[in-house]
Amino acid sequence: MRRMGKEKISRIYLLRVLSRRERLRRRIWHLMRGAGVLTFPLDVFGKVPNFIGAEMAAELLAQQPEFEKAKVIFVSPDHVLRRVRELVLEQGKTLAISLPMRLMRQREIKLFQISERKAIKAAADIDNFLRYGQPLKQKIDLAVLSSVVVDRKGNRLTISKGFIDREWQILLESRFVHSGTKIATIAHPLQFADDLSNWITEWDVKVHIIVTPEEVIRVGGERDGVRSKAF
């Protein structure tokens, strides 16, 4: 009876956390829409926001030593990170990607690498991943993941209504992450919350670097979400 009671309390707590997380996401989506900072796709609810200034944040990220030293960089398949994908290819690096959900269900292979040096804009487009991509064979040095909400401690929420970051989990399970892999995200200033510590779990992926159009935030500490479970 005592064990069942604890399990029931745990489920209730997790449901409350999930509800709070969803309210935070909706607050961010409303804020960004109201401020007029969104760009395509404008229907932002349930999606990763693509914002005016995302290209500036991408350029700033590309100037960071973690980006410059990396040979293989994974970038999530979101519109807001398109310029990041272009910069990876422009700098002669290998771009690692996962298929968007609409294509992933139909494919056995989920991770690809792209090394296109001419048609870079086309290769960085989500719709062309299968055209330019080959199955991923190399471990990644930097992962650039998308976020809906972040805080200055490196905590972040994705669009998932659960706790699992789909792209990162696939990378972990496929063993394409090594002990030196860093994690970054880009965000608009309106995407920041004061502190997400009470609303994340051990399965949420923490980042080392957050880049806005005007600022680079480096997060201290060794632990960064589920990475600690992989090594």
C-alpha cells in the first residue's frame, strides 16, 4: 500500500510538472506573437519559434570556439536553425541531421550527414535532407538543439509534451556522442524564463551555450541533462 501510495504521488507530481511546462510554452508563444518578433512559420503554437534575429544568433554562434573547433556538428531540423546548418557547410564542416518527424516514421535510418559544398542553401533545407544526406558515420563534436523556453542556467524546454528530447535521444542510442560533445541552442530574449529548475527532470537536456542575437551565455558545471547517463 505504501509503495502504491508513493507511485500515485509521483504520477500526480509529474502531471503537475507537465501542465506547468505547457503553460510556460504557451506564455512564450503568446509573448513572441504579441511582440511581432516571429517569422516563418507564423503559426507558432506547438512549434519551435522562428524569430527575427535568428540569423544574427547563428552567425554569433559560428564565431564561438566550440563551433570553430568542431568537425561534425549536429543541428536540429527546425526553421530557426536553418542559418546554423548553412554555416556548418560554408565552413567546410560535416553537418549531421535527423529527419523531421513526418519523414522519420517512414525510414529505418534516422541520422544523416551532409557535406555539400556548392548547393549549400538547398542542402540545409529540411525538405532536401534525403537528397543530399548519407547515413551518419561520424561522432558529433557539437549539437545545436532547438528550444522553446530557456533559462540562464542552461535548462530548456522543447516542443515535446513529455520529457524526452527526440533528436538527442536518437544520438545517444546510436552512440554518435562522445565525452567531449558540447550542446548549444539559440534563443530570442523573450524565450527566457527566470528559472526552470523546478520544472525539469533528469531526462531534460541541458545546454553548455545559449546564444541570442546579442549575447553568448556559457553555463558552468559538469552535468548537462541526460548526457551524464551516457558515459
